[in-house]
Amino acid sequence: MKHLLTIEQLSEAEINEVLALSRQVKARRGQPLPHPPLAGQTWGLIFTKASTRTRVSFEVGIRELGGSSLYLSSKDIQLGRGETVADTARVLSRYLYGVIIRTFAQSDVEEFAQAGTIPVINALTDDEHPCQILADLFTIQEKLGDLKGKRITFAGDGACNVARSWIFAAAKTGMELTIAAPPGYQPRPALLARAGGNIRVTEDLATAARNADVLYTDVWVSMGKEDEAVDRLRVLAPYQLHSGLVRPETLVMHCLPAYRGKEISAELLDARQHDIFDQAENRLHVQKAILTLLAA
Ligand code: CP
Ligand code: NVA
């Protein structure tokens, strides 16, 4: 693996390699590393969108692997004043050992990887959120065992970045994914055809939830979609996850941040917070595995 730009570009073997190493990394946290994989390296985080989990877990992970991190808000570097992505990549490749980018256009992340000479990690774009979904797969494996044949229902904005990454992840790992979303918020048929696998789209959340091993949701107003907030909150309202939809054995997941009373009821989030915050913790372990593989 040279970069982590999308789940779509990963093979099943690469996904399994990340998951297997994540298990070791998690089990060994806190023990001294005889050969810290990022020793002497500085990695940059270029973020044009807000972040709590991704930023902090990457910065902590880099430090725990023996490296240093530099947080570069796009407002503070010349990129924000019109310097091209390609020139930024060429310059930063002379200083840094790798970059982690959160931004709007997927093409910016791809262009950075093309023009630069260092590993690039997609920390969320409008198209994909691969680090989140790898941590989610790891969490499901930890809690439910083998991924193959597990049934996951994603409720809400089925066209958002997290849902898109899930479509590719489910197809590659042999999970059965149902997207429960209203018209206008469903993934495009061309995307589903590209992904292959066992993916269904429905407007009927109640039925999709009843059959699920995992019930997953994400915010209704993704970063960059704030202008559409009024419409989104109205149209997506029937897709809230609440305790009436889940069986005791259903694993409830949320990538966070959560808006209680919107995509998930406060009651359900609080009842299942142990699993949901395990999911958030796993971002750290899985990203340390990703960094280790890319630095090798
Ligand atoms: N889930 C996630 O990526 O959270 P942040 O936006 O806080 O990084
Ligand atoms: N779909 C959300 C994910 C946040 C982690 C967004 O893009 O804002």
C-alpha cells in the first residue's frame, strides 16, 4: 500500500492486512516499541474541514509511533491563497514523510498523491472516509467476529462520504449492506454497479433494521452541506435510529459527531455509548496500523 486514498482502490487482502495489524497494535499499546516505525519522521495534517477524532487520533498515533506531527490548517498555508495542490505536494514532499488530508474534493487528494513523492492518507473528502470505515470494520470484527455474510444497515444520508466508503467496503469484505434512505439521498445506481457485491437500497428503514446485525448512521448534514440543512432535516427525519428499531443483539454504530434527537435518539445513543465510543477509540489503533504500513 503506497497511499490510502479510497476504500474503492483497496484490495480485500490490503483491508485484511490493516485489520490484522490493528489487532496487534491495539494489544501492544503502551509497551515500548523496539523499532518505532516513524522514528525521526514528521508527518503533516492538512485540514480544510473541522475534526475532533481524526485529527487527535492521528496526532497521538504519530507520536506513539515515534514521529512528530504538524497540523496545517489550509487557511494558514499558501494553499488557501491559491498555491496549487501540485506545487504544495512537491514542496511538502521535501520536508515531510507523509501527509494526512481532510478536504472537499477527492481530486485534490489524488492530485497531491500524483504530484508528491510521499504517502497520502485521505482523512475524509466529500467522496470517501476510508480511515473511518477501516476502523468500523475492525470494530465489527472485534464485536461480532467474521465479517463475511454479516448484515449491515446504513440509515440516513445514503449518498454521503461514509455511506459511499461503506458500499465499497461491504462489497470487498462480503458483507450484506442495505442502505435505508429517502429518494434524493440514495447512492447512484452507477456507483452501486461499480462496487458490485450484495448492496440493496430501500426506503423502508423498519424492515431493514429488523434484519440487521449492525445498524449504522452518520450526521444528516455533512460538512459543506450546511446550506441544505433545512431540507435535509425535514426529509431525513423518518430515518432516525431509535430504540424501537433495534434488537438487544444489534450492534449500533455511529461515526460521530452525533446530533442527539436528529439521526439518533438521545436514548439510543446513551444506551449504546459503550460500543459507539469503542468504535471511536478504534480510530487510533487502526490509523497506527495504516501509518505503520505506509511508512514501511
Ligand atoms: N468521525 C470522524 O471522522 O470524526 P471527526 O470529524 O471528529 O474527525
Ligand atoms: N458525513 C460526515 C462525516 C463526519 C465524520 C461529514 O462529512 O461531515
